[in-house]
Amino acid sequence: MNHPAPSLPDGVSVVIPAYNEERRISATLRRIVEYARERLPAWEVIVVDDGSRDRTSEVARAAVGADEPLRVLRVEPNRGKGHAFKVGALASTYPYVLLSDADLSTPIEEVEKLWPYASPRTVVIGSRALQESRLEVRQPFYREMMGKTFNLVVQLLLLPGIHDSQCGFKLLGREVVDGVVRELVTDRFAFDVELLARAMRRGFEVREVAVRWRNDDRTRVHPIRDSASMLRDVFRLWWRLRKG
């Protein structure tokens, strides 16, 4: 017997940005669809292929049955995770949008920890940095230190009290999607910071919830190049919001 989640009676759109993910996307989609059929009363999955050079789109379309509510959108050329999420979120049809990474580093069932805090005007973010968080496979030490340094800068400039802006597991209410996601201009990995900063400035609620998380060493984030780019984007965002 299915047991729908009472907290989200009107449905969830799962948005997965994907770049060169042909090796991982099939297993991720099968797991999400299996879970959604058991637990969600209404749902869809939107994969946004961000200009992949491999067979991400083809593999995604073949991963589950043709009768499942799966859409694969392709963006050309590659622009970044932030732009891919924006495309998917604005194409979504349900009242709630769940951002999930293509490697499913936060298991899909962890969304049940986010449900109690969900509302049309709330962003509920999965967090790896709270005392109750469970890091089942940790990042290498140097990546953890770089992440903590980045988060410290983000807290000082834009997001006081937010311990982990970058976990790729976030549940957005429709008012946040329509009122904030449309305004996002950060195309790459720092888009999470812009999303949360703009949401807070608009008076939307941001809730941080501990989740389980497993590092995948096949991550697309380059420790030097992407970290420097993220810091530049954060400072640009701080300056833009400060002037605005």
C-alpha cells in the first residue's frame, strides 16, 4: 500500500541539473522514481542537461518507463548548474520544487525531513553542517577546509546564521520559485548563495535541516578553479545587493 506524504498534498517537481552524467544519471532516476511512486501523491522529474558532451540526455530518457512523468530539457551551450536549475524550476508544474544533485549524494528519502517546514513562502535547505547531520562518506580534508572557509565568507557577507548554503538538496515553495528564481543571474555553483540571499531580502523564510550525505569523489567541482569562481561570484553578488 502507498502512503502519500500529507505535508505536500499538491505535488513535487524534482529538478536535477546534469552535466556529463551519463554514468550516474540512470541509477539516480530509477531510485527517485521508485521512491516517488511509493511516497508522493503527485510528482514529476525534470532533468536539465547543461550542454553535456556525453550521452546524458539519451541515457536519462531511457532510464525509466515511457509512462513515468520524466522530462529531459537540454541547454546549449553549457552555462552552469545555477542556470540549469533556473531552467528546470521555471519549467516545473507543481507547487513545490526539490533541487537534487545528479549523484544523489543526499538520498531522495531525506526530503521527508524537509517536509514539516515546507510552505509556499519557504526555502528548506538540507545541511551537512549541523550537529544532527550525518556525513556517511566525508570529503577529503582539504575540500572540507575550503568549504568551511567559503561558508565563513558567505555568512559574513550575505547569509548570517546559515551553516551550509551549498548542499544540493533544497525544497522551494512556489512563491519562492516565482518571486526569486526568476531573478537569479548567477549561472554557476554560487547560485545557491544568490537564491538564499534574495529570498531572505524578499522576506521569505529560509530553514536549515540536517540531512544524510555521502561524498562522491567523481564530483564536477574543481577545488581550485571553481572555488575561486564561486568567491568572485559571491563578492559580485554582495556588491550588487549592497548597491540595490
